[in-house]
Amino acid sequence: EQKVLIEGKRKDNPIVTTLHGGPGTPIPFSVGCRGLFPDFTDHFIMVYWDQLGCGINNRTIDKRFTIAAFVKMTRDLIDEVKRIFPENPVYLFSTSWGSILSALTADMDAVQGVVCCGQIVKQVFFNDVVMQTLEQSAIPQKKLSAIRSIRKEAITDKEMQLISGSIGKYTYGYTNPNGSKAPM
């Protein structure tokens, strides 16, 4: 069981279910953002879901919680919303990690459309841009060699953290502050 906030001004408005990025704070839409977006709640029924492990549904998640498990939770949420509002069209608004969930649930008959921002793209860590940027960065050669040796078909959590952490530490892959990191 999880907590979900459903908020809107008219029960016949279209539904927008938000799928945040993460892991982390469920922004920009979350249970904690209630009332911050009257332009949305005037025109839509907003469904704010702080995904398992985040926000109001914060709890420890372990290896049982796979992408498939989160997709199932997303589908279950959409089904429940449609049970409550059977005539309303449903749209998904997803950010970053949430774009994976929206891509894997967009085939549901209940879903009328999807809007993504900062979406996750295929091969996000295993592409020429990432490798070229890391090669031009100040990453130690030992780390770069370790990253080059990773097989994407059998990547471990530790290896994923090495790539992700290196992108964050040595490049502008996540942020664009002033400094001496390699541009991506």
C-alpha cells in the first residue's frame, strides 16, 4: 500500500498522473507540492504519486523492486484511477526515471497521451558521447579503464554507480555549474 494524492477542481476534468524522476525527491509534482500548481488543478485532476522509496512513500527498497515491479505499480495506479474516474481521459507526465515508467505503460488503453521531460534514453551510459566526454575529462585512467571493461549485458550495481558517479564527478552530464569539468 502507498499514499497517493488526487487533487482537482472538477471531477470531470482530464487526469494527469505524475511519474517523477529518482531515486530521490519526487519533484516537481509530489504529495508535498499540494496547492503549488493551481493552473494545473483548475484544468486537470492531478494524481501525485511519490513512488515507493520516495517522499511520503519513503521506505527501504531492495533488489526485489525491479523496473518490472515499478511498472506494475504504475499500471496498478492507472487502473485504480480509472476505476474511480472511468470516463476521464488519463495522461502521464513523466520526468527522468519516470519516463521509463511512462514508456512501459503508454500501451495501456486507459492512457491517452504522455508528456516527458528530461527523459531517459536508450543506452544512457553506453554510448559514444559518454565515453568521449569521460576520455576528455580529468577522470583517473584506472577508473576509465574499469569503465571501458564493463559489459552492459552483465553490469552490476557497483559498476553502474562507477559510471554514474564518474559522469557526475568529472563531467557536466548532470549539472552545468561553472568549473573545470568536461562538457557533455
